[in-house]
Amino acid sequence: MFRIIANVFSIPELRNKILFTLGMLAVYRIGYWVTLPGINTEALTSYFSAAGGTSSAAGKAAAFVAMFAGGSLSQATIFGLGIMPYISASIIFQILTAVSPNLKKIQEEGPTGRQKIMEWTRYATLALCVFQGAGYLMFISGSGIGGVDAQWVRNPIWWVTAISMLTAGTMFLMWLGEQIDRHGIGNGVSLIITAGIITAMPSAFMWLFENFNPGDPNKLDWMSIILLALGFVGVIMGAVLMTVAQRRIPVQQAKHTRGRRVFGGQRSYLPLRVNHSGVMPVIFASSLMIFPQIAIQGLAEQMRAAGGTGWFTGSLAWLAGSLTNGQFLFVLLEAILIFFFSYVWITIQFNPEEMSKQLKEHGSFIPGLRPGPRTAEYLEAVMERITFVGAGMLVIIALLPQVIASSMRIDWSVAQFLGGTGLLICVSVCLDLLQRIEANLLMRNYAGFLGGDDASNAPRIRGPRG
């Protein structure tokens, strides 16, 4: 391992890319501490700390948004919105491109069309920043939180300044991600999200240290720590397996005879990912489950405060209790939504007719199947089956931290690293980063992270002289 790391930093181009990426991430973390003017930091920190450790809808919403905001939601910094508006705008245009013939035609124009869609995505990001920034400031300035000093709540100049700073922070993060894509290594936006998720690990270790006491039955003992460590390793192994798992469809090239020579006839395979939709179904399902939680729990609290009785009040109280993290009804509904969005995303992203057409144009075919509609039907049937398996694995990894948090009474800051959206994002981004570094090493005849002998010591084949 140390020899491989030494090989990485012995290549000037690869070393400069890694150092540039680390420098940009350091700039992102510096902005994490730049607070907006007029913010009551103590009130915000106490509110989000109390909400983040509960299974309420507010706690889940705070944890979900903070995951994409890099943990700066409770401090109201210039990066308070994080990169989430840009992600939302990208997803919106990705879906619109799949369902709109005009946008699809623009995208098929090549680099010019993709540049035009990227420009529209940036404008949509700007609009979402203004909208989400105003909503976030209205939320933290409420009487229940008191996150904004009273002298600034009714000042229009402060509102314009604060929304402008939040918008500028998100646009700067978007630019930062593009610079990493251009001059660094890895996907810039994904690395920024991953950096924000990983920064929560010290607080998780601190919670384990503070709650470790083998002599107290209400605290964690050695067996609990060992089980948590084994669960962490097992979930990461499952996430890696799910990310790289493929269903390989054999593909045969047709033979072409030109004169006395025969070309083609090679046999290859078409890789279909088991988890083709990635982490998107979990994101959609988690965000959608927040709204009924907030609405039902808020209505139940109002009915309880008004002294309401009867079957309606009792039903609301039961439903509010069942729609909390780790409860059977909540887990069942979120599992159904993950399956639903997995198939919806596959319908949007996977086009078997287009794939069958490309195979036919390149003179390739699947053995035993006629090129054309029969091949498209076969690819669609295979994708539906493996999507069911991939969605089932997503359900297990996504809902595992909720079950552990409720059954073992583990804080959410620790349970979130035993599965969920954050872990899936970190695993996918780390695998992509390792593959890119691996490609750079193998291109220069160095051994990579995945094993193998150092190719620089292998004997070279000499060509013919003269």
C-alpha cells in the first residue's frame, strides 16, 4: 500500500491533480465557518442539536438537508444551502431531457447542446437559491427558533444581503466543483458532498466515547462497540458489492468477409448494472416521506394542545407515532417508495430500444435473439428483474440505520454511518476516485490499488529491427 501511495505522488501530473482537489476541498471547509451577519448562532446550534438526535420529522429534515449542505445548516454560513440547489436543478433537467423531445434533440447536438443545457441548469440553480434561501431564513427567524437577531428580522436590507450571500455561496460551490472536474481528479460536486458527510464522523466517535461505560446497563459496552464495528464493515462491503454488481449480457459481433480476410466475430458482453439508478430512489423516497411526517405530527400536536378527544385524535396520535423513523409503518412505506422510484428512474434513464438499435448498427447481436424488437424486449425483461434485486438491496442499506437507531437506542449521528443515503454516496464517490487514480497509474505502467505486479519492472517486447 505504501509503495502504491509513493507511486501516486511520484507522478507530477497526478500529484498536482490530487493536491489541487485537496486544496479546493480545504477552501470549501473554510467557508463552513463564515457565518451570515445577524445570526444567533447559539440558538441555531441548540435547536438543530436537539432536533438532530430525535426521530421527529424536523430532525430527519435537518439531517437530510445538512447532508447535502455539508453540515453548515445549523451555523447559517455562506455555504448554508450547500450544493443542493445545483443538484436539484440538474435532476430536474435530467428528467425533462428524458421526457421532452425538444430538450433531447438539443442534447443530441453534441457539446454545443450539452453546453446550452448546462447554461439553463445554472440559471435554474440561481432561481432555486433565491427561493430556498428565503425559505431557510424565514424558517430560522421564526419565534420557535430565534436564529436571527430581533433587530434584523424586519430589515429588508438584511434580507437582501443574507439571500445574496447564500446564493453567492452556492454558486461559488458550483464553480468550485467545476474547477475540480477540470483541473483536479474525481467528480467535483460529489466530492464536495462526500467531504460534508465525512466531517460528521468525529462527532460520531465523540458520542461513542461519551456513551461507553461497561458498568452501566444504559450505556454501551464492549459487545455493542464490536457489533457496531462489524455492522459498519459489513454494510460497506454490501454497498461496494451493490455498486459494482453487473449482469453481463453476451454480445457477438457479426463476421464480415472482405476478399480473403474475415473481420469481426469477436465475443464481448454488455454490462447492465444491478443498481442502475444509484442513490436517487433513496433520495426521492426520503425527501417525500418528510412531508407527511411534518403534516401529521404538526396536526396531532395541535389537536393535543386544543384538548381534543375521540377516535380522530387517537388515530392521528397513532399515525404520528407510526410515522417516525424505525417504526413498521414508516419502514414499509419508505421501502415501497424506494421500489417505485427505482423502476421510475430505470424507465427514464434506460432505453432498450435505443440500445438494441445501436447493437444492430454496429453489427452486433445477442446470441439466440434476433436484432431489433426481440432484443429490446429481452433487455427490458432482464433490467426489470435485476432492478428488483437492486431495489431490495437499496431498501436494506437505506433502512438499516433507522432500525438500528430505534432498536439499540443509538444516536442518529452514529447510525447514519451504518447505511442510508450518505454511506451510499461516500462508497460510490470513493470507488469512482480510486478507479480514476487506478487508470492514471496503469497508463504509466504502475501497479494500482486493485493489485497486480508493477508493470514498470516487466520485460519489454522489442519490435523488429530496421
